[in-house]
Amino acid sequence: MGELEDAVMTRVWKWNRPVTVREVLEDLQKERSIAYTTVMTVLDNLHQKGWVRREAEGRAYRYEAVSTRAAYAAALMNEAWSQSDNAAAALVAFFGMMSEEQRQALTDAVRIVQLPETARQPRPPAEPSGEAQPAEPPEPSEPPEPRDENPGSAEGRPGR
């Protein structure tokens, strides 16, 4: 998404209500010279891309965001990542640009998406008890039964 589309969406999210082209135009004109038809075209493009919905109001439209800024940011990251010919290298470069706070947010996000669906529900805060109680260690499990190995296999994998 381009810089102007981002500037328009920023206002739509910030105001968190249906907006007119005129409202967005007047706010953008505080920062730059821009034409009404340009803002109208940008909002129409955003509507066609599915980022805003619109309702007719007289001869004009009111535009409202369809999703959150977080979903928009995720779509931008996914779009950029999908254009890479080496996804792992792109991620390494991206992670290298992150602040410590961003890396912690990433760690938290990965932890959340790896949880089973039922565990993703927010938990009530733990009652303060002064000291954290250590978790019980898991019971030792029985070692797996040995498998018949293919003696001709150099890598020790089971025969086929």
C-alpha cells in the first residue's frame, strides 16, 4: 500500500467512525497540498481492495474501516514476505531490524499461535502469594521399545 493510502487509513482508524472524503481531505491538507479528487480516488481504491466499506449519504459516501490496523500491518508484512525469493533470509533480515521490545512481542505472538485453541483464552491473573511456586516436574516416561533396524542401512533407519 502506498504512502497516501496509509495516511488516509491512519485517519479512518484514528477517528474510528464513518468519514467523508471532505473530512479526510481537510485533515490531510494540514500537512500537504492535495486535491479532493485524489483523496476520493484513494478511498475508492481502498474500498475496491476491501480495506474500507462505504455507505451512500446523499451524493457522497461515508467510509469506514473493515479491519483493524493490526490486521492491515499483518497483511502488509505477509505481502512483502511473499515477494521474497528466500523467505528464511527475509525473516532473518527482518528480525535483525527489530528492537528488543519488538522481538519480545514476536516471541509472545509465536507462543500464542503455538498454543492449542482452548489455551488461547485469557487466563485470570495469578493471585499474588509473595513467591512463585515451582511447577511440578513431569513423571519420567518409559523409554520407547527398540525397533527392528535394517542392518544394511548406513543411517540406522528402519528398513522399508
